[in-house]
Amino acid sequence: MKKLYILSLVVSFTFSYAQTNLKKADALFKNYSYADASKAYEEILQNIKSPSTQTLKNAADSYYFISDSQNALKWYRKLYEAQGNNLTDIYYLRYIQSMKAVMDYDEADRVTKEYLTKKGDQKEVNRYVAQKAQMDSLAKAKSLYTIKNLDINTSKSDFGATYFMDKIVFTSARDTTKFSEKLYTWNNQPFLNLYLAERNPADGSLFNETLFLANVMTKYHEATASFDSSGKTIYYSTNIVKKNKLVVDENKINNFQIIKGDIVNNKLENPQKVAFDSDEYSVGHPYLSEDGRWLFFASDMPGGYGETDLYYAKIAADGTMSSPVNLGPKINTFGNEVFPFFRNGVLYFSSDGHYGWGDLDVYESTMMSDGSFSTPRNLGAPINSNKDDFSFVLDKAGVYGYVSSNRAGGKGDDDIYSFVKGKPVCNQNISGMALDRKSKLPLTDVVVMAYNSYSEVLGETKTNYEGKYAIVVPCGKVVKMIAAKPNYSSDERTVETGTENEGEVKDINFELSNYDDLVVKKKGVEKVDVNPIYFDYDKYDITPLAIEELTKVVFIMKKFPNIRIKIESHTDSRGKDAYNLKLSDNRAKSTRDYIISQDIDASRIESAIGYGESRLINKCKNGVKCTEEEHLLNRRSDFIIIQK
């Protein structure tokens, strides 16, 4: 039913012509008999070498309005070849949408950029760039939605599912009425009616469909209903009819109107037009907010931004409606915005004027505290396709819903699809640098790991040539970050991520020590690089100065958990040999005990032995006169690495 719900929402009757010539084709086109007009133009244009631009437009539009994108593109391309960048905005749009409909996205993007350059509107360029970037991101991400075509669909048009208490009301052109002999000449299908179906909450399937509110049914269209929370009030779209005849404007167009009524005993009572209905333009696709205070709808009334815009009217407690308010240029484009749906502060709608996958796509926009709306976001596949995707509705829990589409693989013209929406993924980016602790220079190829509280890996990355890294982790988590590099100490940080999707936690930096900077090597023996361990005279208690040096030992043992050491303590030659031996042994064991007290496993210290003055490293033995500095060289504690 393409374009029934977009342009002027018109109805007109005509009969087929026996002959086919240009005047007859034009007559069919003017009477909105697009299915017949497309065949007529196709036959005629085989014999016209230089058709007028108007004939090319009519031929292309005839196919476009019945969703035959392949043939529409053929004639729009010829129109483009004839007019170049002199195409009007709406014909650029239709040409581009037809290319997208056959999935020729590269060419569509090229022509879009050409059009935007011609237009010279930087805001429009910025909108295209932003929406293109969002679509590229969507294409790479896993969708929240899974969809299923419903068995209730027919070969005709079925669309517009909406919640009605625990059931579903939908719109269909299925041929089940006494008016079956009357066809809508736009596409040669029966007129639309509202149907009621039972809903299986387990899988969203619909069944036992019956005509809804039989006393509403006319010869023409009844479609796209919305209800208040009690199910006692209905708003729906229908042709403007007086005394069972269509009301037409000066252009012989019959417009749509919104009717409000009461539902009593499965019948419509007290039907009445809404205040802004008019014979001169169409209003349709009503959606009443859950609190009953906002009526959203689509209209081609004068003063809009495009062919069909979205509006709202406020509803007072006594039922009085305000004048319609256009949702503005952030929502509305020079194309068509239709099928509004509002749930939990979010507006969902379909548009062919925003830069999407092709024809109508479904978008979402959050209502702000001041009544304005955020920049629309495309819902992506599988909700959207290269064809018309529209009439998106969602249950109160935000999990189950329905969408309509005329995409390939369906049962008929438009089909109803059920969907399940998963929980949105929320991730944040943690970034920073890894530096050499001594030189403060950046370190490359440092492995950065992120763990949750159960030590399960959340992510892994490496620093680049600038020492920088970035890692994606879930929102709302306490994350343990560990940075490691061969022959370097590891370093770790604890980070708590926030709740904003795509947020960033910056400057989580690491400092790693090179193993070679922490040890000294002499004659094939590696020792922890420490200054002399000072003790008070004739004592072996650990002093603050001693702790300062022992911290270096603890540091290397924690950062390199495979290291095992042995401790050797020595004195100078002054004093009695036996006394010095005992004192040095006490000091060795005192340093061992301190290291163990800092959460170092005792098994990693092979031994702690004092050697007194038995292993002097210079000439200063008993009886040799030496300076204090020379004696100091012999008073030492060595932390010898025996395994790493």
C-alpha cells in the first residue's frame, strides 16, 4: 500500500481503458490509478524517443507509488540524465530512495552528496554525516531485535498492529467484506478495514481475526487505530465522507481525517471529528499517549517542512484539544514522517527523509524535559530494511512489539512482523597509557587485561607505539585492570565504570618497572638493588631506614611473583667474631620476617643466614686499620635471586 499512507492519502475511482496512449496514461495517473498507469507508460515509452520530463516523472512515480522500485529507478535515472542537478528536492529523494530500495547504496551516497553540495545547507550536510556514521556503527553492532513474519498475513496489505487491551487491532486489505468488488485503484487492492485478533503472549502470534467494530465499516478506508488506556476511546483514520460519498477538494483529492469515538459493547458510538480535521488536507495515523494527554499524528497540512509531517495536540482533562504543534525540523524533513508511536518518553516514527536504509525506516527520538526531541536514531536491521518499514509499536515492558514492512520474503504487499527486543548493551571505554617507571617513557606492546569481580576476562588489548591503550568493558562494573610486559613488573588498577553507554573512563595509567633496573649483576649473581640496610648499634630491630630499602625487595617480589631469594647478612670485622656471627644472623632473620609480614609467601625465601665477618669484600679484617667508609662496605645485606 505504498504511498497510501504517505502523500495525500487519496482515493479516486477510475475504470480501465481499452486503448493505451499518452493521454490515456496521463488520465490514469491523474486519477491515482498507478498500477494501471505504470503499465500504460511502460508500453507507450517504448515508442517515444524523447519523452518530456513530465512523462518521465509520471512513469517513475507510477512505479514508485506501487513499490516497484526496480522499474521506478529505471525512469528516475532517465529523468536524472535529462535534468541532472536541476532535479527538485522531492525527485532527488525519490531517485535516491529507489536506488537504496535495490540496495545500490554506493551510488545512492554519491548522488546524496551531489544533492547536498547543490543545496549548500551545512546543517543538512552535518545531519547526513551524523546519520551515516550512526548507520555504519549499527551495521557493525549486534542488533537488539529478532523479528518473525506472522501467519496471519495475507497476499494483500496487512499492517498497523496496535495494542488493544490484551488483543491486537490491525489494518488489512484482505478481501473479506461485501465491498470486495470495489478496488482501490491506486494499487488494485480492496479498501482497508480494521480487524481484531487474539494475541499469543508467548510468541506474539495473532489468530482468530474478526472485523473490528463492524458498524464503523464504510466502502472506503478505515485504518491505523489508537486507544486510551481503558480501551473505551478510539482514534482512527478514515476517508472524509458525507452522505456515503467522498468529499473532494478543488484538486479532486479526497483527504483523510481522524475520528474519535467511544467503544460500547463492541460498537462505535458518538463518532466525531477531531478539531483540526479539514477537507483541504489530510490528518491520520493517530497515536494517543498512555496518559491520554498527547495525540500524535501525521498530516500534510500547510506550513509543514515536507510532504507529510508529524504533529501533536495536547488534550485537556475535559477533552479539549490544543491547536496542532509541528514537531519541528529535527524530526520532520522535506520527505515523509509518518506512523508516530510514543512509549516511555520515546517517540518512534517512520521517515523516508532522514538518511536510512531505503524508503521508510523506523527511528527513535527521546522527548526532552522542555518538550523538544533529541536527534532521531535509526533502529537498524532487522527492524529496518531497504523497503518500507513502519508502524512500530512496543509493549509497556519494552520487550515485545510489532512492525510492518513490504520487504522481500513477505507473504503479501505489507506484512506484520512480531519482534522481541533484547536488553540494550551498555559499554564504556577505559583508556590510558603504560609508562616505564624509571624513565617515564611510553611502553609499547604492554598487555592490558580487564577482569570482573569473579576474575573472568572482560577484555584484552595492547598498548600502541605511543604507549596508549583503550579497552571496552561493560557499564556498571568494578573492573580490575592489569598491565604486563615480559621482563617488566606488572601494574594494576581498580576502575568502576558508569552507567552511560559509550562513556569513557580516561587516564587510567600504568607504571611498569624493567627487571634490569631493579637488580645488580656481579660475577653471574643477581641481587636486588638496595642500599645498605641500617640497624641501630648492637640491635637487629627493623628501623624506618631499613623499611625504605626492604620495600624495594617486597616490590620486586610482588611484581615478579616467580622470584625466589636467599638472604645473607654480613658485618664488618670490628667486635668479636662469635658476636658478629650471631648479630648478623639475627638481622638476616629479622629482614626475612619483615618481608614475610608484607604478604610474601615464606616459601619464596630459601634461607636467611648471617655470616658475621667471615665474608669480607675488602682488606679490612681483624687488625687492619680502615676508614669508616671501608668498614661500611662490609656491613651489608644481600638479597640474592636464585629463581625468576
